Amino acid sequence: MSRHAILSDIHGNLHALDAVIDDLNNNNVDKLIFLGDLIDYGMQSNEVVEYIKDNLSSKIICNIWGNHERAILTHDFKFFSSKRGVESAKFTDLQLSDDARSYLNSELINTGKYEFNLDSNNVLAVHGSLNDYFWKAIFPDNLNGDYVGYDIVLSGHSHYPHVFQKFYDVNNPDMRNKKSVLFINPGSVGQPRNHNPNAQYAILDTELMSVDLKSVKYPVKEAMDLFDGNIDEFYQKRLEKGI
């Protein structure tokens, strides 16, 4: 198959993940790429991990730690930018089941970065960027690294979807001395921040070299109703507006 689903930043939102899986099942996709942050912020981190482990494992070709897996599983909370972020991560740490913790430690790539070949394309999957695999995102106006060695770069962390090409200057007259690199961020499944509250992911077709940024409705109110006051209400309310 040449069609691959790219998911990132689910953040313990099983309602959003369910909607995305239902949608991609209707889109002729047989392989899945996860770019980190399966857990935290949302109230169903254990359920998200269990769902992925029990239902999707055979389809996954890439599954990497995000900064939230790294912080919680190593108990290193110093890089969060806010006190409420630290409090949320520590709450998730207390709630995380032994089974979920075992899966995240044994089945995910804990470097936050993975290089692999996809239909003859050299692919980099990174939660953040080459400058910081976990905590600094790639943006169209700030790549945070040199990616000339790759054909496709997949990244998450920012919760802002993007698709763009950069053409590096190289010594290759056959290609007019240019090297094309395709950058894809699928946005966030479970906590969008691009003012679109719907669950978001991407489909990459490597035969056509095309990308479809998908947006799927899910029961936002039901996800919000699960919050019980143990973490800052900011993480509940932001779901409604995608901020």
C-alpha cells in the first residue's frame, strides 16, 4: 500500500481517537504512523494506550515517544512551560496503569526520533525537531534543524497541521541542483490548537506524493465531561474551541 495514516498528539482523548480510526477505516489506509504524546492532558490515557495496543499494533510501522511520554516515564518534569503542565503530567503519572506504562516503555521508540524507508523515500519521524527531538517543533518559518538528508519529514508537538516543501541547494545537475524535502505535521488528534476543535490527522500517499490533512468531528462535550477537577480546567475548556 502507498497510503499511510499519520497521527500525533492524541493526549488521552479516546473519543477523538475513535473518530479518527472510524474515518481512516473508510479511507483505504493500511499502515499507521504515530508521532508521540499518546498520553496526558486528557482523562483517558490508559484507555488510549490499551486501544492502540489491542486494536492497532499490527498496522503500526512507527510509534515514538513524545515529550509527555518522556517526562512522565522518566519523571523529568522540568521542561514544561507552565505549572499547570507539570501538575497535569504528575496527575497522569499517578493514574497510568502498569500495563500502559509497560507498553509505552517496550513498544515505543524512546528517543523521540526514528528514521525509516517508505516506498523508496528516506523518512524522518520526530516528535519535535532535529534541534530538540521532544521540546522544539518544526514550523514553516523555523525548521529547527537541517533536513537535507531526508525525502519526507514527519513531526508533531506543535498541534498545528502543515504541509510544505523546502528545496535545498545541492550538487545534482539532473535535478537542477535542488533537493526537495516534504514536511508534514498532521496536527493533533486529541487537543487541536489551530482554532479547529475537530480531531485532526493526515494521510500520505507515497505513490502520488500527496497529503490529505483530515479533520473529523467527535463528541467534544463527552470528552470534556470526563474532566473531574484534578487538573487545571484550561485543558478541558480548550477542547471546545481548539485553542
